[in-house]
Amino acid sequence: MRKSIVAGNWKMNMGLKEGIALFSEISELLKEEVNGDQGVIVCPPFIHISSLAQSLESGDKLQLGAQNCHQSDSGAFTGEVSASMLASAGAAYVIIGHSERRLYFSELNPDLAKKLDVVLKNGIAPIFCIGETLEQRNDGSYFEVIKSQLSEAAFHLAEADFSKLVIAYEPVWAIGTGLTASPEQAQEIHSYIRTLVAEKYNQSLANDLTILYGGSCNPKNASELFAQPDIDGGLIGGASLKARDFVDIIKALDQK
């Protein structure tokens, strides 16, 4: 049975004191209000990870993730952070291939393949993001886009390694725009992803794969999205910066 997950991506927000306070508020609300067994991941800026890891208590639902890492283990890459550094700071997950990284930092599928390799080598689970732009959605090429992103960046992995991935489908046209893919649109792509994985590996692996929806998911639309059979949770952006909203989204997944 595949795992249900809600992951919060804080992006480039929150100073250290603010981040610690938000994390603490989320943790308390989870203890008080959420009884399900879904996973909850917070992906703050790099500066928070070590401090937040120290605040985790035994039995906490929360786990920590990072928003990116470099594809090399170490070296003269000023300003970058390696997967081994993230692991040492307490990150259990890392987002790879977010659309903002692809757009603003020109990350290509071959770059992301290297990142997946180094992340897995260091015992961190990748949250691997794929999705189409508005132009690709409108011209009907979005199935091919999804297929190429998977095949060029992730399908080189052995089955045992691929099984450690969490896939996040993020329609780029619905990120930070207020637009949201309809539940039917999201379900169509999630189902297609599972079909591609079954064709490449096997149906059992496809059935067990956790696929998150990431595109302006909020407390108002979460229940409808999560009700779809192939949507296993969400990668949450802006709504993860408000403890109440984030926990309400988690509670919506608890009702799935």
C-alpha cells in the first residue's frame, strides 16, 4: 500500500526565528488534530534544517527535506550544498527538479539524473518534480513532456532505487498563479505517470509509487484533489507558510 504524503515547500521565505516558530506551530497542531499515518515533510531553506532537526522529538509526524542540492559530492562550487551535507544536517528528503529550478536556473533532465543519483547514494529520498507549461498544456504536448522528463532523468535508475522516489506532478501553469488543475486533469496525469512506470518497471512498483499533486493546492481544493484515486497527497507551496492552512490540507488527506 503506497504512502500518503503532504510536503511543504517554503521556497525562499522565513528568517531563522520565524521558521522555528512556524515549525513549532505546525508540530503542535499535528499532535492535537491529526491522527492519520500520512507522512508530513517540511522543506525549508537550507539555513533552517539543522536547527529544526534538533527540535524534532521521538514520534513526531514531521520529517525534514531540502529544496535542492548539487549533483557533486563536494568541490569548488561556491554557494552550493551537497546531498551529504543535507544528510548530516538532518534532511530525509530533497526536492529535485522543481519547475522554478528548471526555469530560473536552467536545470535540464541530464542534470537532474545526476542529482537523483547522488541523492540516493547519500540515503536521502528524492521528491522528483515533473510537469508541463501552459504552452505545452495548450498545444497538447504535455503527455510527451511528462514522458521525456521521466525517461531522461529517472528511468536510468534500477528498480530498487526508483522505488525510493516520490514523484510530484506540478503543472507549471498552476504554480503561484492561483490557477489549479481540475481534479480530473490532475488525475489524468497521475494515472499516466503510473502507466509509464508500469511499462518501464512493473505494475507492482507503479501501484506502490507515491505521486503528489503540486499546483496551488490549498485547504479549499485539497479534499477534492486528494479524493482522486491516483493522487497520494500534495507538494504545497504558499499554503505551507501558514500553519493553519498547512495542517488543514494534511487533515484533508487524512479523510482520503
